[in-house]
Amino acid sequence: MSESTRKYVENGIVFEEIIGETYRSVHALGGLTKINTQRLDSNTVVDIAYVFNNELSEYIEQSRTERPDPLPLEPGERITQLENESAMLTLELVDTRIRLDDTERRLEQSETEQAALLLELADKGVL
């Protein structure tokens, strides 16, 4: 059995025609230009632009453009991420509270020392 294949453009659409001894099949391959997006990693994709070349009867790569496109998190991953963020915020809150407590303690100590100094100056008649 002999079979022939040809690709051709009609009204801006690329078709492939396959002709056998007892059949003829035609299907659309796509437009004159097409873009194929491929994932490079979990945060980046590349858009590859192709244009159909009539002489070669195939799509020829024209350009590649990388762009950010993070994968959405799975529900379990999102919960884990939120739990981690919550833990970090809790640590920051505790650290801030400790620093605030220390500042308040030093302020009290300073006020006590100033009061003692004023009392001593008053006792000695300086004030």
C-alpha cells in the first residue's frame, strides 16, 4: 500500500492531507503561527513561537520567551506554607514582646534611680 502525505495552507490554516489507495484523510494542524508553552521549572515557563514554512512543509521555531509562571500550591502545601508563616510571625511577636519587656524594665530602673538621686539631693539640701 502506498500512501502520500502533503501539508498545505488554506485561509490561514495549515492542513495535512494523507492519501492512500482506498482513503483520503485531511485534518487541520493549526494556524500559520502557533505558540507552544513548556514548563522549565516550578516557577518559569518558555513560550516558543512557530511559523509554518510552506517550502519545508513544517513549523519552524521563530522565538523563545521565558516568563515567570509559578505553579499553584496544592492545598496541603498551602496549609504548610501558612503554618510556617504563622510560626514565623509568632516568633517575631515573642521577640518583640521580649524587647518591649526589657525596655520597660530598663525604664522602670532608670525612673527608680532618678527618684533615688532626687531624694539624695533633697536630703543633702541641694534641692
